[in-house]
Amino acid sequence: MSSPTSIVRIEDVSKRFVLHKDKSLKERVLNVGRSRRHVDDFWALRDINAEIHAGTTVGLIGANGSGKSTLLKVIGAIIQPTTGSVLRRGRLAALLELGAGFHQDLTGRENVYLNAALLGMSRAETDRHFDAIVDFSGIEEFIDTQVKFYSSGMYVRLAFSVAVHVDPDLLLVDEVLAVGDEPFQRKCMDKIRSFQREGRTIALVSHSADQVGELCDRTLFLRDGRVVVDGPPEEGIRALRQSFESDRREREDAEEADSPTHPRARITQVRLNDAAGTPTSVLRAGEPLRIGVDVDLLERVPGWRLGVSIETPLGQYVYGTSSERQELGLPTGPGVATVEISVPQVRLGSGQYVIRTRAWSPDGETLDLVPQGALFSVELDSALSTGVVDMTASMRVTG
């Protein structure tokens, strides 16, 4: 059996940026006569080794500042590595930064030809594809307008349309797709799926775990410029969520150390129980869930409210309710108030979720906020659907 063909081979790649900073007054006094600025080295990437095989879709994931966009730019030859090398095969199309490759004073029409030329297309090829490019972008009315008058969404439409019509062997896509409106995002996703069916190679950066899980064959999870996990999407996403949880705990510890000396109330505990009252962190879709929240009122707080929401680890809002919406009066304190939220059936899709809780006063002042008070996961009995809700849908032939 032959080994898979490599479209990209990344060997020992590191990337250093030089940061120029103004010196503080103290530093200037201690270094009289020297430059007013000092230089720091920032290593955005460190010792990256990876291959991207033909016909695969690879997702680069990680927190902001982890190096994923820098790595995508290195793969696309937008920036050069400080050390190491990147070997590429075939025609490459990159959609990495809003407006990259566009000349502000040229029209959309002129920029189509400029962008296509930068991506390796001849003028004759661009002539053949021009109508399809403009039609896909949906901005025919503005194609002869200077792009400096374009909105960010129009930029993305035209840039993506050019990129996918240059017949690339490798398509690089950064998070810029999030700028477009929802119908165009769906159009782009359909095009990416079409590329996958044609056996093309795609590398993308995305903050959407659902998108990565649905589109990618493999993920590279980066943290502090290093590849921490190189494996299946579920493995990379799990590592990403664990990383977010670790960072959350560190932030909470820091916030607790910096919190006011005399707070009025504190959310001290968030519990998850099943129907029998047993603590749980794993549910089957359709099972009940009880969320218990303890709030320590350190003084009387008449009319305070409590809100609880369910979110994905990446911050996507799924469901929420509050004592105000439920028209539930809460104990005024002082003392510990325990509030229980009962969910008869958890109709969420497979994945991990977090409980966010907030207590606030009648005038809107936040008394306490716990962004991730508890985590739980939902498992489905079958793999009949994807997404953040379980609609228990079925299909049948009616004609």
C-alpha cells in the first residue's frame, strides 16, 4: 500500500517576531544616553513538525495568541519562518486576512485580475472564470466600484470567490469567513464540502468546535506556539476544552485574589445532579438535569436576581433562564440561598457544555459571576445528527 502524498511538509519551523517597546521612565533614567526603546523577542511558533496529506482537511485550533494563524501564514508563504522550512506542492490559494492582496484604489473587477494573478492564474484563465467569480461573490452591482468603499463582508465575498475559482490544490482559510453574513457563510461551507468531495486539500483556522468536528479529518492543537496535540478532531477539541478549563481556573484564582474585601454576595457552588439527586457530569440525551446553585449573601440584598445559562466551552450561548424570568422571589439574606433549576429533558447534541451563573442586584450591579461553574457532557444513543440540539428527528421516503 502506497504512503499518502504530502502537499505540505513542515520541518522544525519556528517564528520569532521582534517587539519594539518604549522604555519606562525608570529604565530611561538607568540607561541615560541609550535608545528610548528596547527590543523583546516573541516566539510565535516553536519547533513545529507536521505533514498535510493530499485530500485531507486539517483544522488548526487553539486559544487566541496560540500561533495558529501564524502557522497558516507560514504554510501559505505569507511570512517566512525564522528557522526551519516548509515544502509545498501544487497551486495554493489563501484567504488569510481581510483585504490581503487587494489594492484599495482599484475596482473590484481590477482586483479580481490582480488577486487571481497573485494566486498563479493567467489572464486567459481569469477571463474564463470571471463571470463565475462575480456570480459566486454576489456583488455584481459593485464590481466596478473601488474596493476602498467595500464593507468587510464584501471584501470577504470577493476574496473567497477568487480563491476558490483558481483551481487550488491547497486552500488555506482563516477565521475571516466569520465576517460574512449567514447565507454567504453557508455558501462558503458548501463550496468547501465540494472541494472535499473533489479530493482537494484544505487547512483552516476556526474557533468553532462544531465546524472543526464536522469538516476536519485531523486537528493540530497549538498552545504557546507549539503543537500539543496532532490527531483526530475529537482528540484535539477535547484538549482545547481542557486547556480552556485550566485557563478559567487560573483566571478565577486571580480574580478571587483581586476581588473586593467586602463583597455583598458570592456564588459558592454550582452542582449538577440527575433525577435521583446523584451528582453527575455525563448525561444521555433526553435525561433530566438538576442544577443547584448556592449563593452566600453576606448582607441583606432585597430583590437580587440569579441567572443560569448553558453554553459551549467556546462561549456559544445555548439556553438560559433567570429568577426574574421565572418570577421567583429569592431570600434577601444574610445567609446561604440555594436555588435549583430543573430541566425535565436535556435535548442537547453530543458534546461538552458549561454552566454560567450570575447574581445581580435590582439596579443591574453584578454581585458575582461564575463563567464556568460546572461542566457536563451529553452522549447520544446514536450518531443520527450533529449540532448543539437533539431534535430526535427521523427521515422517511414519501414519494
